[in-house]
Amino acid sequence: MSPTKPRADKAGAPRADLASVFFALGDKTRLQLIAVLCAGGAFSIAQLTANTELTRQAVTKHLQVLADAGLVTDLKLGRERLWQFDPAQMEEARKSLEVIGQQWETALGRLKASLEG
């Protein structure tokens, strides 16, 4: 498999297992958490809830969804758990969207040719 081509199923469609990534990113709170974590570094639950109305329990649940999707990982330092962004699945999701975009461009090109011909 070429490192520049997104992994796809036999029909050329994007990987179905990326649905969890899109689901995780479909929630505004989780999207905000990803934005914070993308800034770099590892953050504790206390840091992620500071200056927000979110409870630690709510953030923990959102982080677990993001972790299940492979978007974040946690590090344990003593009793503290720090969370950080893991870009691998995001890159796979981006590649899948690129494939979908290319398929749309091809389909629209065929439609245009059909209408003009």
C-alpha cells in the first residue's frame, strides 16, 4: 500500500472504521477539546475544564469518545492523567474526505459532459 493513498475498502470507498472519527468530531464540545489539544502539549482534566462550564465528568466522557476513535491518547504521570492529540486518525479521515471529494469531482465532470454533449 502506498503511503500517499488513503486506505480504502475493496470498492474504493473510504474505510468504514473511520465512522467513529467523524462521529467523535460531530460534537461541538469534542471538537473544541480537539482544538485545545491540537495547540500542543498534554493537558489534565482540570486544565481542560478551567474557564468552562463543563464538569470534569463530562470532559472525561468526551475524551473517552475521542480516545475510542483514536484521536487522543492519555499519559499517566503519577496520579494524574494527561491527554494529548494523536494526529494519525485525523490524517486518515482527511485522506478519506479527499477520496470522496475526488469521486464527486469525477461524477460532476461526467454529468457536465453528459449535459453538454
